[in-house]
Amino acid sequence: MLVTGGSRGVGAATARAFAERGDRVVVHYRGAEDRAREVLGSLPGEGHAMLQADLSDPEETRRLAEQAAEALGRIDVLVNNAALFLDPAGGGSRRGDHRITDVDYDSWVSAWQTTLATNLLGPANLTFCIARHMMEVAPAEGMPVGRVVNVGSRGAYRGEPDVPAYGASKAGLHAFGQSMAVALAPHGISVVSIAPGFIATDMAATLLDGPTGDAIRGQSPYGRVATPEEVAAALVTLAEPGAEWASGAVVDFNGASYLR
């Protein structure tokens, strides 16, 4: 299986969860090579690999798919996890915020272009490449043709006024997943998305450890946020051989912090 953004957080936990059930895993990373190497070294079993690619670049994305297929022989599961929450170019009041009332036009455009390139176009292009591979290379006897699991967000429904490009990118990812569920079902490939709320990752640490942390945890009646391992367990379940009837679904996974 191939998990994008596998060097930390949900991606790292997902790589470990699949490896623990006996899968061979390709850990994708963009820039954190040392972190990815640590994750790779922590995986049980053999035959794993790590590959670098910038998913905002279509050619690098195609290369990632080709190299992952070469490393594994066949890719049975793709987890589209990699994402940008904030524009790394900055330009807002808080490290990449692009609230429409607070940024100039150039910063606004930069935030949207950067976020959509990684969070929506990247998964779309990678899914194209991996789905075509799944259709061309026969699975093992008794195994499903393929599984694609997208990591979306509660923000697609709840709204992200400080980072609207992020919310829109995840809404687009949900819609893309549903389109692919219909397009790929005749070929035996299921596509499902998960929409988590806040997760206790490095990406969310600044908010969770700051003055807004208690309010964020209080959004859920459990009084906490999800752990990466909980999200990883859900991703593994959605990729199981018997889970194809969930294809097309967007599974809310937010501890009842947002109901719709």
C-alpha cells in the first residue's frame, strides 16, 4: 500500500497500522526525509520503502506512482493523506492564514494556488495513476482489485474562515472521491473518504497547546481530540477486503464535535 504524507502524524500511524497487519508499505514524504526514515525503520515486516515527491507537481506525482508500483509489484491500497493546512508562504496574521478581510490579493491567490495544488490536484493526479495501475496489474487470488481512501476534513462542512482554501480543498476531495467511486466501481475499485475533526498531530499542536486548546477539545462531548492511531485504525477498516459497500461514502470521524 502507498500512504502519502507518511513521515508524521496520521500518515505515520497509518503506515504502521497497515504494516502491523502484514502489508508492505511505501512511505511517501515531501521534505522530511529524516522523519520518513524513522517511520520506515519502525515498520514491522519486510519489503517496505520510502519515496519523495512534491504532490503539487504532476510529473513528480506520476514518478511517485511508478516508483511505488516498482517497489511493491502491485499497489492494492492508496491512502491520500498528505495535505497543507496553512499556506507555507505566509501572508496573514497567523502563519499562513488567509481570512478574506485580513490579507492582500497576492497573498490570497498564493494561498489558494498552493493549497489546491497539494490537497486536491495532487490526490486527483495520484489516484489517476494508481487506479490505472490497479486495473492493469491483476490482484492476488481472492483479493479486491483496489482501495482508495481519502483523508478529508470536517472543515469541508463546518467552514474554515481563517483558511478557506483548506476547507474548499477538502470539500473538493470529498466530491472527487464520490465521482471516482462511481467511475471505478465497475473495475472493482472502491473509493471512500473520511472527514476527521481535530487530531493530536504536530500540525495542530500550536492550536491545541495554545489558549484555544481547551475550547477545541470542548467541541467534542468526549472532551478531547482524536489520536493519529484512531484515524489510522479507521483507514485500515475502510480498506479491508469486505468494505467495498462503503464506497462513495464520506465518513464523519470527529467525536460528535460536528453533526450534519
